[in-house]
Amino acid sequence: MNYEEEIEKEPFTHEMETAMRQVFLDRAPNELAQLSKANGDAEAFTHLPTAATAAFHLEKFTEAKQFAERALELAPAFKDNWNYGNAIHLGHTVLGLIALNDQDFVLAIEELHASGQTLGSPQLNSFGPTMQLAKALLKAGHIEPVVAYLNQCRQFWEMGGAWLDIWERKIREGHVPNFFQHNYV
């Protein structure tokens, strides 16, 4: 059994999820501080995606939406920037999580697919995308949109083929994958 199969075999417990969420909550104030120190659009563009996720985790949904929308608004001017793919992916992910929080499943699914339309980035190509929105949609019964998202991720996350295969198989078998280190943004 390979690493990916071994990790997915064990259930991701509530305690593990709580501990992982706490890590992101602990990091959130620093992520927001980084954005507040940014000088100009280029520096802001670097920090907006992670600030959007930080604000979301802190349940500052208005700020999270503003940061995500601003990242997406600035993105066309930074297509050659290493953070471009992250901005697309995380901006749409945060908007999808906010839509899901508002029980707007149609918009959440649209944002999931928009987040998968990224060309990738050094981080996404190596470590892969977040599956937080996908997991939440699976728990709400939206299987096919998530499988389609996994297929979108294959376009930029070439190193993630084993993960994506395992997750798709589990989903088709009626399970929600652990998504281990891909749970949070």
C-alpha cells in the first residue's frame, strides 16, 4: 500500500479536524497583518488570497469576500506573477465557501469550478489544491460537481495523480475522502 492509500485508509477524526482548523485559526491574524502592511497592488496581490482565507476562518465573511474579490479583480494585471494561480484558486474557493455558508449551492458549485480553472502555481503544482469546498459540497450530496473539479485539478497538479485517483474512487464508492492535508486553505 502506498503513502496516499495509507493516509486515506484511516478516518480523519473530529479531533484531527479540530486540531488542523486551530492551526489555521492561529495563523489567521498574521495573514491579515501581512495584507495590512502591503504597499501597492503588487504587494497586496501577494497577500490577498491568504488574507481572504484567514478572514473566512475567523468568520469575518464581509472582509473575506472583499479580499477574494479584490484578488480576482487584480489577477488580470498579474498573469505572469507566481501567485496568479493561487489568487484564482483561493479567491474562488473563498467565494464558494461563503456561498455555501449562505446555503447557495448553485453559486458554491460555480465557484468550485472557477477555482479549478487556474493554470496552477508553484504551490498548486507541487502540493495541490485545497479540497475544503469540495469536501463541504460532498457532505451536502453534490458528487458530480466534485468529481468534475478533481478532473480539473489533474490539469495543473500532475504530481497529485495518486491522490486524485484515490479520492475519485472513494467518492464513486459513496464515501467522503479524508483529504488529509488538503482540508483547509
